[in-house]
Amino acid sequence: MQRRHILKLLGLSALGAVLPQRTARAAESVVVVGAGMAGISAARALQAVGFTVTVLEARERLGGRIWTDEALGVPLDMGAAWIHGSGRNPLTALVRTAGIRTVATDFEAVALYTSDGQRLSADEVKAAMEVATDILKELEAAKTHDLVDESTSIADVLAELLPQYELVGVQKRAVLWALASEIELEWGADASDLSLLAWNEDRAFGGDHLLLREGYGKLIAFLARDLNVQLNTVIREIAYDRSGVRLKAADGRVFEADRVVITLPIGVLQSGAVAFAPALPQAKRAALSRLQMGLLNKIAMRFPQPFWDEEVHSFAHLSETTSEAFEFFNLQRLHAQPILMALTRGAHARSLENLPPEQVVARAFETLQRAFGRAIPLPEAFAVTAWQSDPFARGAYSHVPPDARRSDYDILARPVQGRLFFAGEGTLPTYPATVHGAMLSGEREARRIARLAE
């Protein structure tokens, strides 16, 4: 089974094209809210053609949901991590220009362990992956069924499909894990929260999936090097009329401009943390209420020495249910350090956020003990994310739940009165939930604004 976007159509968006080669009117000023990839890409594109641009960022750092942390002594991407598809992906050339080294992840180089600590053979893993691939193909075909509509979740169809395969024992556990990894971990959401009709409809680049040795944070810093970015600036209100926009910060500061590019995550917009005056159009508010933020959290653990197969790229322990599954990635390949990164998603990730970080690590470590035995060493250092609890994220990235539709992304992207412009991975139906999608959405809004100023 080919991991990550297994059935997605390959294609290219024209959004990365350069802006019109003319200088904007001298009076034109733009405020960009958010210094993540969408905001930085919009700001760079606008500044390049003559706009006066100010970027306002609520955090004390750049990047937003890109967060490269060095708590374990090496740069670890605790938010966005991969370049998904290196072929013709605009990020690939950027990271090379920024001097960032990359390492490819082979999602098929996976080891699966049973409850008694035994590893499945290569043939057993291959057979399970082949069954999972067949089921994924049937999910795709089910979209044309008369009984499927916008309210149908992936879980609804899986409940009908799985009994037909008569899976038992370790094969059943392996197939269920593969499906959870491909579908739920991919989107940070349980299958019951994912619309079947919207699933697998976005585009993907071909080529390898790359991790960044120096981290995405280095790329963000490189792209923002000549921008006017004001950190620790939490925006509470955005007012707009025919004359321009006026933004009020939590500390009382006021920022005025001709236009604003808003790159806040969907979860933050849904929370009401930022008020709009006047309120956003009803269609935009309705689309916003229908979409959801998924949750993918990470537990990074450094050990005294490796106890796992250093050749595998990822591994997991198989249990009777995948509801509390972790997927472990071998970062020794990336940093030559005995570091594992555990990923968890959806409802399980949300439940873990209610625990202290030490207990979250203990849960992941207990899973490792079930796979490798109780004699494995304790981690000597760790780092844990809690993206749902983060007031400036409210989740990891967007997805389309039942009763929503992919066109809701387009509705969120519509400008309002030529003053408010929206960018971010949650405004691009072709490449949602990706860093390159965020970048392309920022360039898209910059082009819209540049055309208005011609």
C-alpha cells in the first residue's frame, strides 16, 4: 500500500505563479494577521510589488502551526513536519535555497508488533496492506452509490465494508491499524468525523515525503527575514468599511491599513476570539460553522540508546482497537539521535490533552513496552504538544466533516468588500492541511490584492 494520499489525483495548481510585474499604488498598505506560512507568503509577495506590509503575530515566535523546537537538543518539528510530495512541490526548491537538508520517509518501511511483543513478518504486513488498499478503493467507489450523500461519514461505509472481508486475529488488527493510519492519522480526525464525499478529493504532488533536518522553522525565518513582523500582537477586533480596515489588539494598540489578509486557523475563527465589525457575511459564517479542525499531537522522546529496529521508518503496536493507537516514527534516521516521535489523532489526542505531559509520555511508553518488553529504558527527555488547547491554533489542521462540503473552503476564501482577504490551509480545497497549501493560499490573496491596485 502506498502511504499518504494513496488514491489522490496528481496535479498542479497555477496559484504559485508570480504576481503582476507592476508597482502598487504608493498609498496602498496591507496588514497581514498571522506569521505562519500563509501570512509570510502573502506578505512577501505583496512587499515584492510595492505594498507597505505589516505582519501581526499573536505568538512570541514566527511560524504558527509550524513550530521547530529544540528542547531535546536537535530541531524537532512539533507541528507541520513533512513536505508532502517533493516532485514539482514549490517548497522543495525553497528549502534548498534556504540551505535546509531533507530526508525521505518511506511509509511502507513499517514494523508492526503484536500484543505479545512479536513482530509481524514482511509477508504478513504486505498482505494486510493489500487488504487495506482494496478497502480504500472500495471507499472511493462507494461515493457513487445512491445511498451516499453529504451526511455519510467514512465510518458509515467502513461499517458495511469490513464484515465482508471476514478478517480475524492479527490480520484484522493489522488492517484496522493500516486504515486508521491512512485515513484518521492523515486528517487528525476519527473516521466518523470525516465526510466520505470530501475524502480523497484534494490534489497531491508526486515524489518523496521529506522531513527537514533543520526544521520548518528555519524556512519560515528565511522567508520572513526582510519583513516587518510584530510579535506578541493579539488581534481582538477587525473593523472594515469602504475607507479601509482598523484592527484592535488586546493591549490597546490600533493598526490601520487599506486591506487586511487574515490567516487565522479555522479553529480560531470559530472560537470568536476575533470580532468582526460588521459581522462576516452569513454564507461565510455558515461555511465556517460546517468545517472542523482535526487534531494531531506529538510526543517526542529521547532515549539513552535505541531499542528498535533502526532500519524501519515507523512502527506500531497492534491491539484489538485503534481508538488509542500511537504511531511511532524513527527520528534516528533524521538526527542520528535515539529519538522517537509518537503521533496520536482525533478523540484520543483530545483526551490526552486533559492529562499532564508526564502522563501522556507514560501512555506512549506503556505502548512501547507492549511492543518491545518491559526492559526497555525510560526516556531521558521528552516534549509534548497540545494543539487543541493552544488558543492561537485550536487544533492541527482542517477537514470536511459529514454535512459539510469541499466548496466551504472556497466560501471561506472569498474576499469581503475588497477589504478582508482570507488565506490559510483551510481556504484551499485543492491542498488543504498542508504547508504548501498554506503558502499557495497566501500567494493567491496577494495576487487578488495586487489586481485591485493596478
